[in-house]
Amino acid sequence: MELNGVEIEDTFAEAFPIKISRILITAATKRWATVAAQEATGFGTSVIGCPAEAGIEKYADASETPDGRPGVYIQLCTFGFKSLEEQLLERVGQCILTAPTTAVFNGLPDAEKQFDTGRKLKYFADGTESETEVGGRKMHVIPMMEGDFLVEDTLGAVTAIAGGNFFIFGDTQMTTLTAAENAVDAIGAVDGTITPFPGGIVASGSKAGANKYKFLKATANEKFCPSIKDKVEGSEIPADVNCVYEIVINGLDFESIAKATEMGIRAAVAVPGIKKITAGNYGGSLGPHKFNLHDLF
């Protein structure tokens, strides 16, 4: 199958279950909501080596938030609810509460699983805390040097999906980077999804385990490394390909990741010099969710 003259390999992306919490950060300006969101989602590329996967989902204007201020939705993802609750408390407490003019609202108020994160954070006020309502939501008020920090009583979480992906093969590094950037921009328009790697793009890629250094749980995927394609037996890199980027997508449900993958691929193949699109999987051993590339189109 080809799309805009680019081969779409007949394969699938393999994804796995994960726990996700979605929160809304508001602030006096979009700048400060963004700063808090960036801080709260830092060190959140992959659960291979980070305590959580995290990213910005979307921006909300003042007419869409409970307190009538600009906002940013973020997602935090871990394998278990216990670790997710810990990450929420740490990241909201250390990265958002400390940022100027911010407030935190529950981005999954209807979820069955609710953490009492706001109820716990109120103790930072050391007895000076109070309660109020904003847009019908129960909020804890924590007096601070700049004024008051408001956080909703509970933050919701669901079982969702991580690891949706596709690979972009290109003739040069800059061509492939442009395609990857366009893909991430397109995915950003799909509600319910994040691309947790730096700028949404995976430069390194990895395989499970190691051929030589057995103490590592993940290592470079040498079959997808263009600079050694002539040295690696079974290399997946064609002669006219000199760069590969991977896009990883986490999301609240299967449909949103499927749509994000489709939108991302369409944006990528619009760039001249892109040679092929494929996806990463482990033959079904990694997780139960399969995104067949051909089915997306």
C-alpha cells in the first residue's frame, strides 16, 4: 500500500495497557500554564527509565475552563494506580503548586478511580487551608506567598493505552525531522492523546533486552540504525534511507490513538523525501492492542 507515493508497510503497532491521569492546569496567562505543564511532564519519556510517561495533551482557552483562565491539559502515565498516585502528588506538589498563579482541576471527573491528591496537598498550608467551590467543583485553598493556590479535591484516573507508534524512514535527517515535526503537530489536534518523547519525537528507538550487555533491559535497535546498515545482519534500512524517527502515542482509548496515528502518518508522508512508514511490534508478546497500519486508511 502507498500513501502519497510512500510505502506503508503491512504491519501493526503493538501497544499495552497503562494507567493514565489527566489534569487541567490553569493560570493567569497561557505562558504560566504552559510553564507549569512543561515542568510537571518533565523526565517522562518512557517507563523504561522514567517514573512516568507524561506529556501535554492540549490547550484550553478561558471559555473552556472552570475558573475562566487559560489552561493546559496534561497526562501522566504509569503501570499501576499506586505509582500513578505517587507521581501525581509529587508532580502537582513540586512542579505546579510552585509555579506562579496556577490552579489544578480534575481532567477525568467521571472516572471511577479517584485519588485524593488535592485533599493531601492541602496539608502544605499547615492549618491555614480552607475550602471553596469553582465551577461547581470542590477546591482546597492553600495560602502562599503570591496569594492562594487552588487544587480540586480529587484527580481521576483510568486504564488506558500506551505504546502506539509508527516509524518514519527518510532520505536525509532534516527531511525526516521535518516529517516527524509535522506528524507531531497533526497528532496534537487529536483530543485524548500525548506524544511523551522530547518534542514528540523518538531519536533513539530501542529494542527489549540486549544482544551483548545482558544487564540492560533496553538497548539500541541496531536493525533500524542507518549509519551501520551495511554492518548489521538483517538490517531493516533500505539503501536510500539515512534517518529514522519514531513517534510514540499514548491515549485514553483505542480510537483516539488510531486517529492520531492516521493523522500523523498523513502529515509525515506529505514531505518530499520520505521513503517508508512502518511500525514497531513484538509479534503480540508486548501487549494486546494492535494498530494495523493498513486498516487506518
